[in-house]
Amino acid sequence: MLTSFLVAVATSTVLATLLNQGIVQFREWRERKEAGRLSAIHAVMALVDYCDQCATRRGEKDNHLSSDGHAGTDWGSLPELPPYSEQIDWKRLGLAFTERMFAFRAGISSSQSLISSHYEFDPPEGGDAPLFAALTAKGVEAMKLARDISSEYRLTLLVTERAYSSEDYLIASEQRRVAEYEERVARVAQTLPAVRRD
């Protein structure tokens, strides 16, 4: 009888220990998950903000050019991407997204160098065409990355939203600019004499 009592006590002690460990591990897992989601929210908001800045800058530049310099701001560069929030725990965000976030930052610097080069060495249009293309490309890339992070971490933010106004504006503006450029090229081509091939 004493033996069965000791076995029962030992069994209940083991079960209690296992239950406590399970509870502790569950809490740690939940805290890690919450830290990952919080990091994802900060990352997504930085990317959405950058897309908005690209759209604003493009709108200002469009207004400046279409008004012959009487409205808008004559921007000649991409918006600066501020340092990422210190609230982002990169380990919790994950290596793949961390890599993409920093590659995105490096891509902005690379595009900026190209734009500066065109403004300096390719007058009269200068860097306007590459600036417009880069504003659209970087704004859309920011939203793509924001959606991917939102989807991975099951954030309600941006997962199902397809028609985001800043992104749509960037895409529509670039399509319009390219169409106008192609139309100009076609008009000029019609005025040139036909090239004979003998």
C-alpha cells in the first residue's frame, strides 16, 4: 500500500512538472510569436510609408513639370528611407525578410546613383525619366514586400488589399508617361525620311 502511494505521489509530481514545463514553453512560444508579429507590423508600416513618399514625390514632380515650374516641387531624387525602427527584432522577422528589407535599402542607393548620373550627364531631360521609373519601381517593390510580410505573419494589414491608392497612382502615372514617350517617338519617326536598303 505504501508502495502504491509513493508511486502515485511520484507520478503526480512528474505530471505536475511536465505540465509546468509545457505551460512555460507555451508562454515562451506565444511571446516569440507576438514579438515576430510586432516586428512585422513595424516593418510593414515603414514600407507602406515609403510607398506613400514615392507617390507624393512623383505627384509633386508631375505638377512642377506640367505647370512649367509654377507648382509642385522639382524633386530630383528618391525619398530617403529612414533607419528601420529599433522595435524590429530581426531574428523574429526571419532571415529571408531581413535580407529583403536590407536589399531594398541598398537598391534605393543604387537607383539614386543612376538618377544623379542622368541629371548630370544627360540633359535636357536629365534624370526625370529614370527618376519617374525608379519612384514607381521602388514604391511598388515596397508594397510587394509589405504584402508578403503581412501575409506571412497573418496581419490583417494589407493582406487582402489590392487597390492601394499610392501604389495605383504610381503604376498609372508610369504607364501614362511611357505611353506619352512612345507616342512622341512614333511622331518623330514619321517625320524622318524613309531609310532605303539597297
